[in-house]
Amino acid sequence: MKYRISDIQNFVETSSCTTIIQAAKKLEISQPALSESLKRLESDLRYVLFYRSRTGIQLTPSGKVFLRKAQSLMQSIQDLEVATGDQSVFAGRMITIGAHMTVAQYSIPAAIAHLKEKAPDYKIEIRHDLSRNIQAEIQRGNIDIGIVINATEVPDLIIQKLAVDTVGVWGPKSNEEFDTIICNPNLFQTQSILKKWSNKPQRIITTDSLELICKMMDEKIGYGIVPERAVKLSGFNLRQHTSLPTFKDSICLVYRPEFGKTPAEKLTIEALKLAVKS
């Protein structure tokens, strides 16, 4: 069974409070985020930790037994951190970072390099998917932190806008015209540009690979609809058709409110911010 240290820590702090609202203020997180954390822990344990009523919360008999074990665990972790000193920031903790493959290529390497310098014991897992799926997995607690394009504002997530990228129409440096557009028509950015683009070519080659779009443009197959950062990452000698429609992407750092409390989590946030802004 997999338990989250942050959930156990939230439980220990909540046990000394009379209401969830009071505990959330003490922990400096939102009430929905704390409630979900406690419910997740109860689901992992397969028993109820608190009696909940209109007047507040109270530990169940099982909750009282688990509290003693949780307090012992948290003390052991604290002792371990003191014993290992500054050389052990992650202390065996694995942090999962989520990002679209292309976004990861221009951000994750620099972030890892920063972590390697500041915390030699770093442990990172990287997951790739569409930005909307990355955000959903962060909400579910399956990914710790992610770089999300055009994140959707929700009350139980911290969303920090780090930078802006421009999605536009690109092509080879030559002035020749093409009868083909290469793009991912399922993306909102692409749909917005195609809708505004008058007299556009009617032939469309569809792919969800931004790298492939750039390669096909370099081979003079057609115009491509891609973000500027993806073009720079490709290394191909392409030019943007600035007279055609564009779409502004917001590059956001997304994580749950309970994330960012430990030195490892704080350092990961710092590393990702520096990588995206550089």
C-alpha cells in the first residue's frame, strides 16, 4: 500500500484541531485540498479516521491508534533529516514532474541540472502527456507538479504563470507558397488560428508531433502551426509568417497546495521556475 507522507502529516496536524477549517488555516492550504488529502489517506488505510459532524471533527478509535503510529513516523522522519544534514535534501523522496514532451525538452533538462547542483540526492520521475491530462493527474494526486500550457483555473490547485509562448504559422525561409498545412487540428490553439486564417490552404496533414511538423516544414512540404519555442528547439531554419493569425500560450507551473512544504519540494519549484523563465 502506498501512503503519501504529506497526507500523514496533514492528518497529524488536523488531529489537534476541532474543525477542518481550523486545520486548513493551520496548514496554510485550502479546505477542499485538506479534505481530499484526508479522504485519500482513509481510502489507503481502508478505515475512517475522523467522525465528522456539524460541530466539528473527532478522532475515531481507529484514528487514535493510527495517530500514535503517525506521530512516531513523523518523529523518525524529522530525526532522519537532522541526522543526514544538508547533504540529503530529498532523503529518498521521489518527486513526479509532468509535462508535454516538447515542453519537457525545453524545461526539464535545465531544471534537473539545477537540482543536481543543489541536491545531489535528487530523485525525479518524469511523465509526459497532453497538458490538460497532466493537470488532471495533478488534481488526482498522481503527479506532484507539472508544467502546463494554458492551465484551467480551479480552486484546489496553485497555478503560477511563468512565461508566454506564441503559436503561429511557420514555414521555410524561402518565399514560396504551399498548398498544405501541417498541424494538430485537435488543439484549441490550432482551431483558433485556422478559424481566423482567410484564404488558407485546404490540404491538411495531421500529426500531434511538433518535432515532425518542424521537420516537414524544413523539407518544404507545407506551412506548420507550432509554438515558437518548439521551432527554436528543433534547430531548423524556419520563419514565422507574422501577417497570419497567432495564439498566445501561457506556460504555467501547477501543483497542489500541500506541495512545496519540504526542502525537496521547494527546490523542485525553484528549479522549474528558473528553467522555464530562462
